[in-house]
Amino acid sequence: AQTVTQSQPEMSVQEAETVTLSCTYDTSESDYYLFWYKQPPSRQMILVIRQEAYKQQNATENRFSVNFQKAAKSFSLKISDSQLGDAAMYFCAYRSANTGNQFYFGTGTSLTVIP
Amino acid sequence: NAGVTQTPKFQVLKTGQSMTLQCAQDMNHNSMYWYRQDPGMGLRLIYYSASEGTTDKGEVPNGYNVSRLNKREFSLRLESAAPSQTSVYFCASSGTLNSPLHFGNGTRLTVT
């Protein structure tokens, strides 16, 4: 099974500043998909951004962008102009393109936004 | 757009009691999943169903059973609840291979 590692259990950022959350994964596959999910205190799981491994261009969604380093098996999430509403748990997830029924999740990073 | 609907939202059980968590999706997805979420452990897969009529064990299947009733519905049953099953449970579904998971709102289960 693939493993996904989020090495930062907790992070904090000043409002309006930029923060980067780290994610690494272990796989022998060349084709796969990566996702970041946000879980606010409401408990809802919200898709933030996704990246296809075959695409070299980093995905961007408004203030959220990723730094995808395929060779290093790294998939970090950058949040620009942080807002109070960004405070949440963030989970990184991996899905194989070949045996793609299972998703593998990291243990999450708790992000605090300081006013 | 209902998406993924799971019930109940909260449940308290005594050790040894049984219950079924219900889940339904209206997105015509083939794959459905049950996860549990515990502090510091992320989301762990209990069971999944790649298509109607099939189910497979995930990482933590012991103590649980599932039923894929039809394409829309995927239920999770605890036959004899234990305190170790105190957790937040999420149902999710997914379509094609490049699709993300779509989650229900979760069930907080406490077993005393």
C-alpha cells in the first residue's frame, strides 16, 4: 500500500501571510492523482485542489497552489493571503491511476490562522 | 445537490449493541467507501465497494460489515460495538479514476 506522510502536525500563519503545508508519498507507480482536502471545525471534508501526476504544471485554485515535485515524491500546498476561514485540518491524499479504487491519506496538518 | 448523505449524525451506543450507518449518493458513482477518523491517525479505510455487488476490506475492517445494497447505497454495520470503535465515520463516493472523493458529513459515534 502506498503511504502518505504529512510531517507537520500543526502549523500557524499570520492573517494575510503565506504558508506551505508539506506532503510526501511513497509509490512505485508513475501515474496517479494527488489531492488536498480541508476539514474545518464543521467536520465537512472539502476538496481544495488536485494534481494529475502526468501534468508537469502545478495546479492552482485561487489562493491555493501546489508545488508538485514528482521525482522527490513531494506535493506541498501553498496558501497565499491567508484568511481566518482557512483555519482547518488539511489532508493530503493519493490515488493510483492503475488500481485506483483506494485513496490513501496522510495524518493531517492542523492550520491556525492568527489575526 | 444532495451529494453523499449519511445518517445519523451522532450516535451513542453501549458496548455490545449493534447499529447500521446508512449512506446514499446521487452522483451515479461506482465506488463507495467507509472511513473512520481518529485524532492523529488521519482517515483509515474500513471497507470499500468498487461497484455494485462487490465489497473489499480496507485497512481496518475488523468489527465491521458492509452491504452495497444498490448503486446508490452502501451501509456499514457494527454487530457488537466496542469502545475502540468510538470514532467519526465518513462515507464517500467517487466516479472515474481521476475523480476525487466526495464525502458525507460524518457520523460521530461514541461507544460507552
